[in-house]
Amino acid sequence: MNRLVRPRIAETPMNTPVQEITFRDPRPPHDLQAILEREIMAVLRPSREGGRLVYRAAFKVNGAPYTVLLRHELALLSANVYVLRFELDLDPIQPAHRDYELKGMSGWVGLWTREFKPEPLRPGETGREDRRAALEQEAFAAEARLTTVADYQRAVLEGGGEVVLVKVVGHRA
């Protein structure tokens, strides 16, 4: 699965380039939330939009404003279908730097999505609504458990996440 993904770039009318991939993954939505949060170093907030579980975040890379959306599209027997969309807002970027940011977007999105193999939704493919609803409920329950710093630390430790201890050394005058 460690294949570099080159999602297509489309430019929306509002001067916002978009890269979007559809992929399948057996992991539940909140596991992918954690992976993306680690990659983009921003918190993805869950909500329900259009009858689907959606995670959103806004963040900056070298000052360039991005937004990300992860949508749980379908729950199949052995996998889930997701849509992952990245947008770059070019409006606050100086015109002389826009080409640089556009080129950089492909590299960043490729890095952030390297774990996911693009696989489009097949025509007529339907999921199991009961499984999708259960996964959605599980995702919101997982989010509800994270209310304090201690909760987040416990989640990292239980999930096998990496804990980095930093020793701050001062100097004596």
C-alpha cells in the first residue's frame, strides 16, 4: 500500500485547486482520522453531512492554507469506501508564489495519502447501511471519549502511538 498517490488536480472557480481520491480501506473511519491527523498535524472534527460521516480540518503548510475532508462513503462487507479531498486556497498567497504552491500541493498530498490506494466507486455499488450506521456511531463514541489531555494521552498509548519525551536543558548564568 505504500505507493505514491498522484490524485488529479482540478481548479474550482474560486481559485482553489482541489485534489481528491476515492479509496477502499478495511479500517473504521476513526482509525483513518487518527492517521490523517498524524500526517497533517491538525485535528479533524467529525460531523454528519448529506447523510454521511465527514471529518474536516483547516491547516497551513508553509503559510499556505489547506482544508481537508474525509467522507465515509460506503461500508462494504470487507472494506469501507472513502473520499479524501484536499483544497488549497490561493487567494491569500501572493501571485508570484502561487505556481510554487500549486506544484508543492501534489507533493504534499502524495505524502499525506501514501497509505491509500486509489480505487473508484464502482457503478451500481451499494454498501450495507446497518454497517455504515454502526461505524458512524462508533466514530462519534470514540470522539466523545476524548475530552481531556489525559484522554488523548491514553488513546495514543493504547493505540500504539509514538510518544516522544523531550528533555529541556537550560544553562546556568
